Amino acid sequence: MTTGSTARDPGTGPAPGAPASAGRVLGRWKLWIVPAALSALVALVLSLLYMGGILTPTGSLHRLPIALVDADTGAPPPGRDENLGARVSAAVVSSTPDDQVRWRRMSQGRMRGELASGKVFGALVIPSGFTADVGRLTTGEATERPALTVLTNPGMGSLGSSLAQRITQRAANEASASIGRELTGSQAAAGQPPGFRLLLADPVAVQVKVGHPIGGHSGLGLSAFYYTLLLVLAGFISANVVHNGVDTSLGYADSEIGPWHTRRPTVPIDRTRTLLVKMGMTAGLSVLTTTLIMVATIGVLGMDAPHLVLLWLFSFCACLTVGLGVQAVNAAFGGIGQLVAMFVFIALALPSSGATVPLEAVPGFYRFLGTFEPIRQVADGVRAILYFDARGDAGLARGWTMIAVGFVVALVFGFAMTRYYDRKGLHRMVPQPG
């Protein structure tokens, strides 16, 4: 005789309505496909992007701008058409390939302006009395070795300034060795004591000085990058918090905090109005986050930061534009929008920022990304404000221009996509009642 219920073989699976075991769920291979594919893709691409941009800065050099100043006014030595300054300048320019270093010949006055606007990473200066000073070595009248001056520009970042310093020092040392070979082979060196001949073999000293100093609380030229990173992260994170919070409040997403789970009644609202709400909240929160970033970095930690009002205004506009861009991407791509936004605003932007490794020292792919990726644009403006007296030609003008372009693109792209979805009747899925 049978009853309304039948016996169930324990090996055939859980009874209807019974909770599934963790082991059985893990055994479903289809569950693994999407997480495994996305995780593998993110890990692979991030590794290639980040490490590919920093591993070979010297080998990837592409026309790193360095100033070359020949102020030597001495007469050419007997039998020569040019003085030593002109000969050293020519040797320096030919010492490195044109596609690696762009030696920019200029006057001392212009050099100071180029250093102060961040247009060159360093400078090599040949002094006005160089030919005469070297000539006095052979007569024994010299009281000290002639010197070539290497000027650094720490506002361009510690690595960029270091690369320029290494290149200029090497060029200066090679010039000294070349002059030394000429002096030791001259008649003036014949019969001289070994100590004097040793001096003639390396006759030129190399002095390293700071060409454009920055404040002691500037992280050796890295404070601009980390401050920029704070602005971008604040805009990115707050936009995603607003995105999730608004969806939860409107009933289009569940809220789960610890063991507490809630689901609000769905508010009938189209995609365009929802995006308008999210962008409005993002604008309001950008005021708060920008202010707190400046309070923490400048007020509490003492970061060197002139032009406070301008810095706040630029920071707010940068943070807001990033936030609006994230909202536009989320509105267009839905569930994977946060991952797409992470690649656009973080993953691709960091290695192409030019703030830690100069764009002149990364492969061409990153230089291409740097023309439009947001961190590079914001970093240029922040660096100009912090280190270069807020000069427009130091990157601030470009920063403002690209922020304005990004602001317009975010609005146009975001609202164009939501209007398209609304016109097509692609309404958001309404959660089923629990």
C-alpha cells in the first residue's frame, strides 16, 4: 500500500525545499565559469599592464627632454675653430640617440623658465669661463678643477629627475674623459709629475645641484601623484557607493549587512531619472570628499600645498568628473559596470599616469593611453599647482581642458545610453517579493 509520500534514495539529491549542501553547489561546474574567467582575465591584464610599464624605464626611453646650456664665452684654443664649450655641447648631443634623449639647447634664462614649468627633467650647464679654466690647468695657474653643473628637477618625480641626472652626469663624465685624453697627450703634460698627469686625465668636476627646488613635505616629488590618486579613488569609490545605495533605496537591489537582509518596495522610475539622482548625489559628495582629503593631507599631515583655493577647486572638479564618469559607465553596462569603470579609471590609468614613471620612459602603448586616461590629466594639473606655481604651461591648462572634456563626455555618454534604454522599453528588472 502506498502513501502520499514516497521514499527517496539519499544518493539522488536533496529533497525538494531542502537546503543544498556546500559541496554539491561547489560541484556544479557551470558555477565556476564566469567567476573563473573574469578573475583570470583581471589578474592577467593587471599584471601585464602594471609590470609592463615599469620594468624597463631606461630601455623604453623616448626623447626625454633635458636642457643643455653652453654659456662658455672663451676664445677657441690655438688650432681650433670652436671653444671647449661648443665641442662639449656637440659631444653631449651625439652621446645619446635622438630617439632616447632630446637635448634642448637654450640660454640660462630660458633654462630656468623651463625647469620652473616642468618642461625639462634636468639640465647640463657649461659655465662661461670653461675654456679658460681648462687652459689654466696646463699652466699650473688653476686653483680648482673646472666644473660642469648638473641641475635636477625633483618636481618631475624622483624617477624622472633621477633618470635625467644619470644621463647628464654620464655625459659630463664622458666629456671630462675626452678632454683629459687631449690634455695628457699635449706637450704641456710631458715631463710632469704623476699627480699632475692624473689630474689632467680627469680634469673636469661634475657638480649636482637642484635646479628647481620643491618643499620638504612633498614626498621627493611624489606627493602630486598620491594626492591625485586620492582624488580619483575618492571619486570612483563614492560613485559606486552612491550607485549601490540609490539602487537599494529605490528597490532595485537588496541590502545585506551582516545577517540583516532587507528589500524595499520598488519605486517606479526610469533609467534617465535614476542616473540624474545618482549624478546629483555624486556632485554633493564630491564637495565633502575633496574637503576632507585636503584637511587630512594638508591640515593634518602638513603636505606642502600653495594656492589652496585653486587646489580645492581643481580637486573638486577632478573628483566630480571621475564620479560622473563612473556613474555613466555603470548606467551603460549594468552589472559589470563597476568592473569596466575600474579598468577605465584605475587599471589603465595608473601605469599611463606619467607621475611615477615618466611617459618618456614607458612603452608607446602607455604613452598613447596617457593622452586621455584621467590620472595623467589630473596629475599634470596637481603637479603644476603644487610644484610649479600653478603655471598654465606646466600642465595646469591641459588639466583644466581635459577635465572639461571628461565632464562633457560623462554627461553625454551616460544620458545618451539611459535615454536609449528608456525609449527601447528596456526597463530595469523589478525584484520579486520575498
